[in-house]
Amino acid sequence: MIPASTDKPSEEQGASRLPGETGDEPALIERARGGDLDAFDELIRRHQERIYGTIYHMTSNHEDAADLAQETFVKAWSALKGFKGNSSFFTWLYRIAVNKTINFLKSRKNKRHMSLNDLDAAGENDPLLVELISNRHPRREAVLAELKGKLNTALMKLSEDHRLVVTLHDIQGMPHDKIAEIMGCNPGTVRSRLFYARQELQAWLSDYVK
């Protein structure tokens, strides 16, 4: 499980913002901490797509992702008064989402119900899929559908930590430092996990990587 938020300052504070982070966010957070639900709704609106996307790629199930995202936002609202603001709201919210998702995955291990064809259309733009797909293949749509299924299955074989770094870096496009902040480790550990995860995926997808 990712350690509970310690609100430690990040090396990235003051660096370029990720999508959804804006200069007026501190004011919105302060209003939300005071009980302003409209301000909280605005904060969630800015980050919900990325939160949902991360959970979906971790669970491979739209319904589970929607439920876990909703649980994340409910938990964030109830815990908001404890948010000190030393780390970004984005990072704090991600920690809640990741912890809930990892706990869910652990409880699901004995009764998995993966869908091999459940990667959404946006998955076609994932860097790993783009790299795998060759224009030389006939019947490209059929090949694409098969590759989505194989990638989905391969991702689900990874441990939760390794699946998370692939999701955050290769699919969500987050930098190593931000991932390290979310996962409560150092950037070197993120790079190591990412290297190992890619090696595992390449091995499992070797029949499709020419």
C-alpha cells in the first residue's frame, strides 16, 4: 500500500503543472476546506478524468473504475480538513485513489473477472500500443483488437506496484518525480520498477513484438 500522505514538500513544487493544476487551486482548496461543496466539485472536475483513467488501467474494468473513483472523491471530501497543503492536492488525491485501488485489487485476487476486450478506444493512443502496432499487418482493426486484449492481459499479470508505474508513466505521461511522490518512494525506485515492468510486458508480448 502507498504510505498515507505525509504532505512532504516535493522537488516538483514550483515546476510546470500537470493538467488540471492551476494557479487558483489553493484558493479553491481553502474554500473547500471551509465546507464549500462547489469549490470541491470544481477541484474534482479538474482531476477526475486522470483519476478515473489511472484506476481503469489498474483494474481493467469500467464499472470498478467508476465505483473506486467515486469512493476516492467521497474519502477526499471527508478527509479534506486534514490536508495541510505541503504537497499538491493532485498528489494527495492520487494517493487516496491508488490506495483504494490497490486494496481493491488485493481483495479481488481470488476472484478475478478480467475482460480481455475492455480497453476503451482511448487505449489506441497509449504509447505501448502504438509501438506494438505495425501498419504492415493486414486487417489492422482485427489485429488492434487482439493486441488490446493481449496488452490488457499482460498488464493484469504485473504486480500492483509495477502496473501502477506503467499506468502513470506510459499511459498517463507523468514524470518520474511526480510518480515517486505519489508512491512514496524515490525516483530511482520508479525507474527500476518501470524498467522491470517493461521487460515483463515485452516477454509476455514477445509473439507480437517483432
